[in-house]
Amino acid sequence: MNLTGKTIIVTGGAQGIGLAIAERCAINGASVAVWDYQADAIAGALDHIGERAPRAETAGFIVDVADLAAVELAVKATLARFGRIDGLVNNAGVVADAQLTRMSEAQWDRVIGINLTGVFNCTRACVDALLASTGAIVNISSIVGLSGNFGQTNYAAAKAGVLGMSKTWARELGRKGVRSNAICPGFIETPILSSMPSQVIDDMVAQIPQKRMGQPREIAAATVFLLSGEASYINGATLEVAGGLTL
């Protein structure tokens, strides 16, 4: 899964699954552009990646993916820094949970704006560079996009939409050499779980045939595979990395 000579953008790349993906891309030889909206987190992420992959070229860019103008500026800055874009990992996402009867318009707009419109913005802005490099798109969706989830109308809608866009782009861009695939993580052990009661976590694990949470590195490994030449005939796929949760 050699990515040497390739430049990969990872949105939401400063923490959690995004940081694991950025790190793994760098370890596998890629130059990595970390896009995130938190400047301090970007600095920490670049330091972390530098420790794990000291020879890798990295750069951070402050980007709100829901803002198309900001995304377009980030694409220009990334091209100015690296000269090319070979892969786009649309990972940036947020949650704002509430049951349907209590979900506010602001909660809906925030999640749709980042998790769905943000994926469109980043891909639309990068598409010319990806066509030039015959690159690859990997969209991080969720098993929630496949099966829904209590209290996550906005998140489920966004993640289901990401799957639809992934397949549409596979049809439109595949004939031009650009592959588009999606990954659906299950319950992944990230810092966001620290705020959850232990009983809730135990109940989540009980639903998983493998009886454990996934690790960010496992999502990262799947992502690097789909970005690499080893996945050259995989296009329009939805890969569940969920320990069998949806069985």
C-alpha cells in the first residue's frame, strides 16, 4: 500500500480517526495536507505525525469545510505547497444529537453543513486536481448511514447522503480514472467516548460480534488501502469496518 509520491488531503485530520488516517498515509510514504478548523489541534497533529513519519512532508490548513470559499482557498494553498492532489479523504464531521421532536433547525443545519455539504464542497473544489492525477476519493460515512440511529436524524441523513454521493462520483469520475469509495466505521474507540457512561459503552460492545470497539488505526488501514494502487479496481464500494455490527 505504497503512497510514495502522492499528496493526500485529510479533512478533520487533526484528531481521532482523521489523525490516524493522516499518520498512516504519511507512514506509507504520502505527503499529507491536514485540513481542520482548530489551529492548535493542527499543530499538535503535525508534531505527532512528524514523530511517527519523520521523512514525510506535511502541512496544516485551517478550513471550515462547510464554507465553499474557504475550501477553494485551501485547495489553492495545498496545490501551492505540494503541487498536486492525488487523494481526498472526506473525514470531517460533527454530531448534534436529539430526538426528532426536539431537534432544532440549528442542529440540523450544522450537521448537514459539515457532514454532507462539506463533503460536496471539498470534492467539488478538488476534482480538477484529482482528474489531473487520476487520484482517489475516500469518504468516511458511518454504519448509521446504513441503518439509522436513535436520536441522530441529522447525522444519519448526512451519512446516507455521503454514500449516495460516493456512488454517483464513482459513475461520473470512474471513466476518467478517478475512483470514489466509502468506508462505514462502526463503534470506534475515540476520545468522544470518554463522555459516555460506561454502561452505554458496554451495551454498545455487546451488540458487536467481535465484542470490542474498533480502533482508529483500523479505519486508517482500510483508507490507505482504498487510496493505494492495490485497490485499483475498487470503485463505488461501501466498506463496513464495524466488527460485524450490521449482521
